[in-house]
Amino acid sequence: MSGHSKWAQIKRQKGVTDARRGQLFTKLTREIIVAVHEGDASSEKNFRLKLAIQKARDHNMPLENIERAIKRGSGEIGEGANLTEMNLEGYGPNGIAILLQALTDNRNRTLQEIRNIFSRGGASLGESGCVLWLFDPKGVITVESQGAEAEELALYAIDAGAEDVKIEKSYVDIHTKPENLDAMRKAIEQREMPIVSAELSMIPKSVVPLDDKSALQTIKLLDRLEEMDEIQRVYSNADFSEAVLEQYRSQVGT
């Protein structure tokens, strides 16, 4: 069982229980704005925007918020956010790899905040490219499913072109090539299965097991990073034991 996948599940559960909807909407809005600014205001012509809008809908973001973000990105209303994309890499406890994707209107401030969080969490930032090679870009679709239904879904996804399928207790993770994400989502929707999320992700080529102390330290570090408004995504190649994940789950009340 992959600790990386389990951590992703706990993050989804925690997001619901914490009701951090305002912060989540901020991140989703920023992604839409940048997608429009760098591409087109039409989701049919702009794949990044299409994914951003779909993700916003998956998280029940009101349509008026989505439309307002598109108008801000195109400059139709307001001045729009002067957002800069940042990809940062570093090392956590026991040398695990950490990859961050951020959108910020103040690069220096965000970099300093990230440095402080890394320092307090026993981690350190590295040079560009130092850990990127440890990850592969993938499309990842997470579907709620259990028992025989999960097995059937896994076989269906493989027949539809999935590169990998991971079955957990209450969900299935389907990995595709990035360019096949949209087609795979449509194939899953035809089965009328409840899709939790569908997004482009960075999947570690291999994971690093951690002892309980380092694992808890790492989870808290990743959590603090994700709580930053400017951080859009956090990836790592850490592998956490079931016991540590359950301990953390109880601490955050999931």
C-alpha cells in the first residue's frame, strides 16, 4: 500500500472536516486566473483552464466565482492578479524529496515563508532540478469504490488505457498519461462512478519509507506547506506506515 496514495486520501478527508473552503477557493481562483492569462478564456481552447474549472466544480465552487475568476484573468474586470508561478524543490527528514508548485504575487515573501517552514520542519530547499527527476507527470483520477466494484473499475480503466491502477480501502486511483486525462475521465463518467478528483499530478518513481518519528515530522511539514495560500500543490516521495497515518488521522480529527 502506497503511503503517498494514503496521504492523498487523508488530505482529502481533512479538507472536508476542516471546512477550509475559503482557502481552497482562493487556490482554485488563482489557478483559473493564471490559466486564462497564459492561454485563452475559452475552456474548449485552453486545456489548463478546462482542468481548473472542472476541479473548481468538483469542489462545489459557485459558478459565479468561476466566471469572476475567468474575467479577472482576461482583464475584463479589475486589474487581475499579477501572479507568478514558482516551482520549488527540496529535501525533508531522512532526505525525502519535496516538490512544490506555487502561485504568488510576491515571490520574495513567499520564498522566505517557505524557507522558514522548511527550516522549522527539519528540511532544506535545494537547487532547481535537484528532485524533479524523481517524479513523473501523470493524470490522476480518484474514484470512490469498494469491494468487487473496485476490481471491476480497475479492469475497466486498464482496458480504457490507464497506465496504472491502485485500489485502496474506499477508493481507486487511476493513473494515465497527462494528455489522456480528459478522455479517461469521460470514460469513468460513462460508468456513473463518483469521481472525487481528476487532475495533473507529479507521481514519485519510488517511495522512501520513514520511521514513525520522521514520518510524523514530515506529515506536519507537508501540512504546513499546504496551508499556505500561495502553495497550489505539494508532492513528496515519502512512504508512511499505516500506524503513523492512523495516528495522524486521529490528531486532525478525520
